Amino acid sequence: MKFPALFSSRRPGGFHVSASALLGLLLLAGCRKKDAAAPGAGMGGPAGPTEVGVLTVATAPVTLTQNLPGRVSAFRVAEVRARVNGIVLKRHFDEGADVKEGQLLYEIDPAPYQAALDSANATLARGEANAAAAESKEKRFKQLLSSRAVSQQDYNDALAARLTSAADIQAAKATIQSARIDLEYTKVTAPISGRIGISQVTEGAYVQSSNATLMATIQQLDPVYVDVTQATSQILQLKQDLANGRLKADKAGLAEVRLLFDNGQLYPEMGRLQTSDVTVNPSSNSVTVRVVFPNPKRDLLPGMFVRARLEEGNAPDAILVPQLAVTRNTRGEPTAMVVGAGGKVEVRVLRTTRTVGNQWLVTSGLKPGDQVIVNNLQKLRPGADVKPAPADAVPAAPAQAGAGGGTTTGEPVLAAKNAPPPGAAGKSGSSAKQ
């Protein structure tokens, strides 16, 4: 077997080293030094503690609120309907305008009703004349009866005639009253103040009282109702939290309600909770909550979709953790990684009740002083050595996934006033009032 000549003996008693052989030896030595400097490299050996960003858990008072979907409805709605038969002669309002209670809206042809009133007045006059004659006759027959100039039967007939005439007068007066009412109904007025919609009839249309022809609709828009739906499970949870002291009722239980438009804009006026339905909707397992809002600028219109923000109460010692720090294990339980004893990773199973902005409200599993790991979670496993640092000092990994295949969760169902910002896990002493 032949080997490459690393050395040559051109001169007696000496050796000549080739340049290529010397370069190969130097490269081989460098690789061995590099391997010695990084033991375990390429073989899964330890590479030192992983630097992670942490947030220190602290409690803070938080006013919890809940956003509920709802629809705007008018405070009062009145349908203007025909109460007499006839032809519409004139409309006296602009469609979509605000009208006052008692304002004239339509005129229905009054001619037949004026004639009926005149006839009733004539009937009354005839009845009064007949009554006067009957009364005079009854008085005369009464005097004659004492001298037996008339029979008892004649007197009885005269008395009956007087009483009948008096009844005819009362009937005539009632007919006059009815005719006068019908005549007044030919002038259709607004039953309430509010905004009137599109007219359902035009001049020349025939309207009937028998089917109560709809002529227009008036809606009172200041104030307005907002009817929101709340799940029964949320109501039960709220009652439990108030009963066990996790929440404290604010303002003696008087709820403060704000309103959000569909685009997220906050409505400037404050609402008040008026009532809650006593029946659960079986199809949605929810109840309807009615809130009253001032509407001076008519920004809220019936049928508009909005979200009502209801204050539920105060959590005096709330623990809030960023959603990105919470994952779920294979059983679906929320978990968080914390820095445990000796700088090793521990996994805590949490109990979370709701989201507060982009944070979870944690009721068990964490305590003040715990260091929650908020980034580089994909590099960690339970028991791994870590080097904690403030969260804002450690760059986040480009992708975030929970250990053990869990995924970060975030369900923006509930919100809270004065929640600590994402950079602090419930900073102690944060105010619950704006």
C-alpha cells in the first residue's frame, strides 16, 4: 500500500515538509480545537440556560365590564290609524319630520259627519219640544184628575209621554256626542310627540275605520331603549362571584351602561339599566335586558345594532396575565409556564374566567410574585433551565405556540375598565376608576 509522501529526503540527514501537507495538518487541528471548545455540539448536549422574558404577577383592582349585543328600539311607538271612513283630503306633515302631540296630520272629508251632527242637533230640538208639550200636558191632567175631570188612564198616558220625551232628549244628546266625535276624527292628529315615518296613504285615498287603515307611524326617539341579550350562564357566574366576594357591586348595585356603535365608536351618553325580562328564551338560553339611553341628537335609530357595555362589579385583587402567555394542554386546560425553584421551568394549570382586553383574568394557579414566562415558549419544556429577564428586554420569537402542542387562546368576549396594560401582569395599585 502506498501512502502520500508527507516528507521527502532530498538531502541526507534532513526532511522537507510539503506546503499542502502542512495546510492539511493545520486545518485538522483547528477542527479538533473547535470540537473541544463546544462539547456536546451536534450530539444534543446542553447549551446553557435559555433567556426568557417574564412578567411578575401582582394583584390590582379592576372594574369588570361585559359587552352585550343589542338592538335599538323606540321609547314609544304610535300607529296613526283611521277612525272614520272617508276620503283623505290633505296631508299636513313632511315625512321623516318631528311632530308634536296633537299636531294635525291628515284631513278626512268631514261633509257626511257634519251632516250627521246637524241631524242629531235637529233631533234634539224636536225632542225638547215634544218633552215640553208632554210635561205641560202631564201637569194639566194631574190637576184635572183631582176633580175627576179625566180618568186615571188618561193621566197615566200623559205621564208616560212626558217620561218618554225626556228619554228621547238623552238619546238625542248621545247621538250628538257621537256625531261630534266622528267629526273630530276627520282631523287626524299626532297621538304622541316624535318622528313620523313615511305616509302610508295619499290624498284621495279611501280609509276605513272597520279595518283601521294604517296611515303613518310615529316613534319617540329621545330617549330610546336598547334591548340586549345576556346568557343565563353569565348571569349565574356573576351572582356566584358577587356572593363569594370575588366581585363587589358598584354604586349600590346600580349598573353603569355605556354604548358602542357597530364600528367601535363610543356613544357619549350614559345609559341606565331599567329592567330584565323574567323569562328565558329557550332557543338561545338567554334573557333580555332593557337599557334606557338619552338620544338628544337622534344618533340612535330603531333597529340599529349596538353593543352595550355593562359594569358587573369590582374585582379588588384581580390577577391578569397576557393571553400570549397562556396555552392549553392536551386536556384543554389553560396553562402557563413560570420560573420555578433553581431557575427551572414549571407548568401551572390555571383557572381563567374571562378575557380582559388582551389578558386573561386568572382565579387560581398563580399567586403574586410568580414570574410568568411570556416569550420563547416554543423553546421550553418543563424542567428546562432558564435565565429570566424583563419581558421587554427579550425579543419575542417569530412564531408562538404552546408547549406540548397547545395553542395560545384569546376570546374577546368581555372587557374591563382600567385593566393593566399588556406589559404588566396586574400591576399592584392600579385604579379601578377613570
